[in-house]
Amino acid sequence: MISANIESVRERIAAASRRAGRRPEDVTLVAVSKTFPAERIREVVRAGVSDIGENYVQELLPKRDALAGEPVRWHFIGHLQTNKAKSVAAWVTMVHALDSQALAQELDTRAARANRTIDALVEVNTTGELSKFGIAPDQVLPFVRSLEGFSHIRICGLMTIGPFLPDPEGSRPMFRRLRELRETLARHSQENLDPVHLSMGMTGDFEVAVEEGATLLRIGTALFGSRPKRS
């Protein structure tokens, strides 16, 4: 079932890419494995999806251990508390939700100790919902400028979560706004800035996200099926 789900999602990504005049290979599928066990993740990886996204440090660490022999690129896609950054900064592929200078400072310090540079995306609250984390759109450039001194963080783009609406078209203005913000960043010269990525689009709206320029799609249900309840 998982192989068939992956094939279906990839076909939909390809169709959306063609509509937008893009290449499907420029879009990376990140399988969101929150609440799913390591064995289900192993199936996804062996079916060809190596980028795996987790929302919680307490879930990610044991899964990383269980899948140590698999070619996984781990993405931390949830809200990362500053006091938990030390658990992932030395090895995680990308942090998708950088939203404070305190978190940036901790990631930079921990990455320096590990002698590496960590890729991070600035989370932007494009919907204006108080329940969501992220930087306000008009504060993105000032926030990025404030991170200029962090030499062990590479700011490689932006992330947002669209509104949860029945019609995926409702996400289009937010995704378009994120793309415009990335274009603004691309005109700004900064040593630790290389804004190539847009992390946007989930199971309900990923085709719209591809049409609007997404390079990273965070997809769970369409790959794994219905999500088990957290215990």
C-alpha cells in the first residue's frame, strides 16, 4: 500500500509541476512520520523516500536509533523548543521551523561544537492565526538580518503552514506570499543566507503548493494512511 501511495503522490506532483512549467525532480517529498512506528518508516525509505520529517524530539530520537542502518535524511519539521535543540543540532539534515533568535543562537552554538553547519528554514505565519508559530511576513527580512552573525547556520529558505480548509485553493495566497518573500530574500546579500527552499504544502494542499513554487512537501496521510492516535 505504501509503495502505491508514494507512486500516486509522485504522479500528482509531476502533474502539478507540468502545470506550473516546473521539473518534478526539483520538488522533494518529505514523508511526515509523526506517530508512525519505525517499521512503517522503513517501508517508506525502502520504497524510495529518504527524506523523513518528525515533529517531536521524543519520537525522533528512538526512531533514528531504530533506523540507523537506513539512508534517512531527517528533517525536524515541528516547533523546536530551545532546550531540545541540543538533541538534534549535531546531525539533523534540516530544521524547518526557525522562529526565534534564541533558537538560532542555540542551534548555532551546538552546530559549532559538532563542527558542522545546519540548514534551517525560517517559519513564517502567513495566515495570521494566533494558534500558529512563525514570524510575521513583514518581519522576515529584519529577522533574517538579525541572524547574520551565526556562522554555523545556513538560512536556506522559508516554511509555512497553510490554512486547514476544505478547498486547497484557500492556501494559494499564503503560498504565493511565501514565494514572494523568498524572492525578497534572494535580493538580500548575507553570508549565511541561501534562500533556495520553500517548505509548504501537506496532504490537503500540496498540488497548489507545487504550482506556487514549493521545493519541499511535508506529506504524511497521503503516504502512510490515517494517522494513529498518540498514546
